Amino acid sequence: MRGRKHAVGTRGKGAILFALISLLVLPSAFLAGQATAEESAEIAPLIAYNALLVGDDARARLVVNFDRAPEFSYHYLKDPARFVITLPATAFGFDHDAVQARGLITDVRYGTTGPGQSRIVLTAREPIQMTLAETRDEGGTGARLVVDLAIADSTVFEKLLAGQDKQSGNASDAEDAALAPEDDSFVVAIDAGHGGVDTGAVGEDSKTFEKDITLDFARAFAARLQTVPGFDSYLTRDADVYLSLSKRVELARQHGADLFISLHADSLSQRDISGATVYTLSDRASDRLAAALAQRENLSNEIMGIEASAEPEEVTDILLDLTRRETQSFAISLADQVVASFEGQISLINNPHRFAGFMVLKAPDIPSILLEIGFLSNPEDEKRMLDPVWRDTLVDRLVDAVTRYRSPMMSGIE
């Protein structure tokens, strides 16, 4: 599912200057009026008059505005990982600050590389894959080149390098093969909250770290789900490692996740509050407790000094369109199934389905929930979460909720 396509940037007062730049690179014969209009159209370079690079440590989007639709090709390089866009002769007239390296992208270079050829080179801090590369018509005022990049594991990147064939337009066969899911299983991405230097909450009595509890539950949930025909599970982390919030979401997407479930076990100042809680995404929190928890969880990136993405409105709006609304309706359905499955068997907080602006739930194309298994600030919750028998009961109820969530969709398809 993709969001609406929005124009990014306008010509502005610099367009005239950029046109003059293009004249400077034309042959003197043309300037002397010795070339025909047809010939000049052939030799006139493209004008790249505006550009924008946005993203975080898991994704990047490059948008370049041209005076007309560009023909382009692309390929990958390694050591370091790079994505190279090859263009016809191009006059680059945009402000370099617009494409300043950030997040996943560590360096941006562009310029003429030979007669009739120019390139844009994006260097990444880790293996990458192109998820979108296309031109979009601007309704008679030019065209935009839109390129989306995302993190990739080393195996996917090596496949892209080995099988790449420079082609214009959308993803090559090698990319399609590297990104294609292996089967038709219903994939549940299970996200163990926190990890590495981000310990999360700490148990009042046992001093157990939240990161350890969530990983223990995530592994048990994944193993149990693997035994259910038609289901597959993916752990965003299966070790004590740190993952940024955006990487958790991107990893789930790359592994074809149909659902995203993030597990947590926070602490509260009110020690008497106990029970499981299910959260879905909303711009406005359902209550102060939900707002406070979302604010705390969203600070996870700051532990590693990762700045929040400051994407302009027209880019972030892509993540807030009708696709997100449809996805959210599925997320709410999943949350309702979890609450129904837990009732009578797993202790729930009052008003167990709540909502707030959790960053880890912001995938526009994957129904996502955040499950607070319990609160480490409550002695009874802490004791339950350390009990393997209780853990297995909760896992069984989660599996029941997921299978019940999927059943109506499958019957509709059949």
C-alpha cells in the first residue's frame, strides 16, 4: 500500500539562475544561434532546480525536481555501501544544504562524470536496498525523481550486488527476488522492547531489566506461533542489542510482516496499578497514563543520540493519509481481539485498550500494537512476569488473539 503522491519543493526565485547555468554548459555554436531548435533540445542538459533528502537511521528519501522527465539508471557499490543514480548531462542548481547527509546517508555527491553523463551518489552507513525509484510528472511544470532507500541485511545486499543489471525505472529483477517473501505465511513481527544500553524499566524487587523480560516473552511467543499452520514469526531482535525505533519498524516491513506487536513491561510512579494494557496509535492520547508512557518510550532513540526525524509536512503527510487510517482500523481490531482473549485469564488494567503517539507503532502499512505485559513497578505484576507458567499462559492467549484476528480475513478471501 502506498500513500498519495505529493510534490516536494517549487522552482522559487532561483529557477531563472538555474536556467542561466544550463546555458553556460551549452556549446558555443548554440549560443551563437547556429543550432536548430531540434538540435538544441537534444543537447540541452537537464536542470535539477530543487532537491530534498529526508529520513532517519533506517530509511531515506531523495527527491529531485527537474525541468523535464529524466532518463535514469542505477546500481549499487560496496565498501562502503553506495547507491548510484546515472543521469544524462545535468545542471545541478539546487542548494547543497537541501541534500545534506543525515541518518542512514553519510555522504551525498553529484556532478558531471563524463560527456553527456551526470551522477548522484548516496553513501550509506550500512547495507541498503532501493525500495522505490521512479519519476513523477508535475503537470507540465517538470518532473520529480523519487528514490527511497532502506536498511538491508548483508545477505540481501550481496544478492543485489551479484544480480544487479543497470535498468531505468522501477526495481530490477534482482531487487524483486531479494525482497520477495519466501512463502504465503501470515508473518507476525514480534518486537522485544528496549535492548543493549537501553535497559528499560527495572524490577522493584528482583532488579530484573525490562529488556530481558520482553526478550524472554518475545522468544516464547515466536516459538509458539511457529507451531501454528499458516503462521510465521520474526523477532526484530533475538539478542541483547540496541535497535532504534525506526529500525524496528523497517526490519518488520522488510520481512513481510502482516502484524507488528511490540512487547513492554514499564514502571509507573503509582505502584498499585497493575495488569496488561494494549495500545494502538493515535495523535491524541486516551489519557495521561498513555501519554506519559508514549513520551517515555519515544525517548529510546535519545539514549544513542539519534535525533527525531524532522521531515517537512508534505513528506510526513505521506505516512498520515488514507493508508494509515485503513491500517489503524486493523490495529484496533487486533487490540480488541487481544483484550477479549485475555479477559478472565490474564489480569488487565482498567480500560485495557488505550492509545497514544508511540513512534514504534507508526508504520503506515502494518497493523501495529504495543502490549504492556504488566508493570515492573507493581510487585504482583513483577512476580507474574518472572513465572514461566504465567508467561506461557499469556503467550497462548496472544496466539489465540492473532489467529482469531486473521480468521475473518482468510474466510473473506476464500
